Amino acid sequence: MENSVEYVKEKWKKLTSFSKKEDLKEQMWEEIVYRYSGQHRHYHTLNHIAHLYTFLDNYIGKITNPAVIGFAIMYHDVVYDTYSEDNEEQSAAFAEAHLRQLNVSGALIENVKTFIKATKDHIMPDGVILQKDLSFFLDFDMAILGVDEDMYKLYSEKIREEYAKYPDAVYKEGRRLALQKILEASNIFCTNEFREEMEQKARENINRELALL
């Protein structure tokens, strides 16, 4: 989307408006931009973050704690290394380090960390207090699967670019397994809203990609 950096920056300003540590907030913002602007990133950029914030805007009336989702969106892919298997845990730790410096409450930080870690397999963990909010957050992150055919094709191409260092045979096998795992779930999306709007389209998109792998 156009001007996604400015759009996300406005979200950052609103999320952190409680703090008067202006220099620290600016330093943190620059670090976030730096992380999401890595040369190896093609899909997991600030455009992706902006896309999730548009969903938060659209569903804000159904969200209990917008700050938790807001921070989870901002930080959920801040660490992204296609060689690593603990990106989500590292992103959660990164978020905690930032938010502690801003004196965010411990309870809110723990919720943000839980939300970020849940993006590892997009399965609802047990005992989550903000279960409805987490359901929406996970669906925001998975919504790219249910977009129109052209947008999905662009998404899948960008994912391949992020794994450019892997030869075709290795990438295709890994991608095939990941997509098949998504299809095996009884529902791709957690909320009724996203199931009604995107479930069928997401399955069509994934099956189309699988046929090309």
C-alpha cells in the first residue's frame, strides 16, 4: 500500500503516546524501520505490517484490547531470518525489551509476547485471557491467503524471493509441507468473520499454488 511507512509510524505514535520519552521512541521507531527494511525481506516488510493495521482499523469495534494487538502487529515479524526456527520467540523478546524501556505494564507485555509467539503455528494456545483478540490477530496475519488471485500470486512470489538462497527442490518441498499443513486444519481462520469472507478463497489459492509446486 502507498505511504505504508507513514501509516505505520502514525500507529506507532498512537501506541506510544502515553510515554514522554520522545528521543527513545524515535530511536525505537528507527530500529523497527531498519529491521523491516532488510534486503532479504520482500513480503515481511512494513507493507505487511500496514496491511494488518488496516484490518485492526476495520475490526476495532470487536477488539477488547487494541493496544495488545497494536504492539503485537508492530513487533511480530521484527526478527525474520529464513535460516532460523525461533523468529517468533526472538521477536517476542525484542518487543519485551522495547516495551519495558517504555514502562509498559508487565501484563500487557506478556499478552503481546503470547500473541507474537502464537504466529509460529497459528494455533490458539491454552489459557489465553484475550482469546477473541488473539483470534482476530491471527486471522489478520493469515488474511493474505484469502485475497484475490493476483495478489496471492504476488505474495507467493515474494515469499520465494525471501527463500532465494534455497534451491528449487528444497524450497518447493518445504513450501508444499507448510501449505498442506494449513489445508489439513479444519479451519484456516479462527473467527467466523474471516471464515465467511476468506476461508473458501484461501483454500482455492493454496490448492492452486500446490498444483504449481
